[in-house]
Amino acid sequence: QKEVEQNSGPLSVPEGAIASLNCTYSDRGSQSFFWYRQYSGKSPELIMSIYSNGDKEDGRFTAQLNKASQYVSLLIRDSQPSDSATYLCAVTLISSGSARQLTFGSGTQLTVLP
Amino acid sequence: SQTIHQWPATLVQPVGSPLSLECTVEGTSNPNLYWYRQAAGRGLQLLFYSVGIGQISSEVPQNLSASRPQDRQFILSSKKLLLSDSGFYLCAWELAGDLDTQYFGPGTRLTVL
């Protein structure tokens, strides 16, 4: 069964700390991996994508992918109160036709305490 | 640059009434288009996707339907709304071949009473 799992949280970290968000997926055919940030009442915003094993860094964000373990994570360094949001993990599978199917986890709620 | 619009932003409808939500994309051609629904406190559920005009794939059998009358327009409809149709409806676009990267519109919050 296609599934993406995340710790629902809530996860609380103090300002300036590293926030670590984890995601596992069930389908070994998954090819593309994304992290979205969703503020309360707003639509998801893409913050990171990763396609190959290893780390990918973008500013304060680092995505880590381990396909053998079917695990993807997001690290947020120097966490700020403005990082407080729900973080959605998403993976894609090859579907019929040319469109991919994004399968989302239920999200991890992060609170950064001032 | 590309932008995606959805309207209306919020909608309150009685049970049994019809529904029409619209999504348009600017600044790109032949995008893949998606409709998702997010129930309160839940993850995103893919409802429909389209790879071209008139081409619709349904992921979840229900009382909703989708249409793509123009290249950059995607419409979500229902003839009779149910209470369970309440939620946050999100349209997303993807540039075909762009490594599956999807971008979301601002969403429509639907409440069925």
C-alpha cells in the first residue's frame, strides 16, 4: 500500500535550535521527495525537493534521503518563530500517463518557542 | 513567472446544493493540473489530475467531478454537496517533465452546512 508516515507531533524546539522532522515511505518505487511548509489556514509552500541519496542544503534547511531505508528527513537549523508551521512530506510514484502522483504524509506540527 | 489562482477563497453551501470551484494558471503552457482536498487536521487527498485539455483522471470515487475546458483552467464540480465534502480544496500545477514539482494555489475553504 502506498503510504507516507510522519510523526504528527507537535514538536516544540527553542529558538535557535535544530528542528528535525522525519518521514518514512512504504513504496520502494518512489522517485521524488518533497517537503512543504503549511501555515495555519494557508496552502502548502514548497521548501525542499530531493531526488538522490544524501543531503541537500538550502539556506537553513537540509533534506536527507536514504532510499535503502525508505527514509527522508528535514533539518531546520537556527530555528525561528516564523518556522512554526505544519511540515508535509510528499513522495511521488509513477502513475499512468505523464502525471505523477504526490502522496502526502499527515504532517508534523512544529512550534519554535521564543 | 507562473501564478495560480483559485476562487472563491471561501464558500458556505447548504447540503444538496451544486458546487463549482475554478483554478487558473498563468505564465505557463500545458501544465499538469491537480485537485486535492484537505480535511481539518488531515493530510492532502488527491482527487483529480489532468495532463491536458479534456483529460481527467479520478483518484477517489465520489460525488465530485472535474473538467479542463482550457489549457490553463481546471474546474471542480458537484451536483449535490454532502456534509463530508467540507474541507480545504487545493489546486496545484506542475510543469510537465519538471521532476514532479507541484505548486499550490491559495485554496478554497468550503463549508457544507
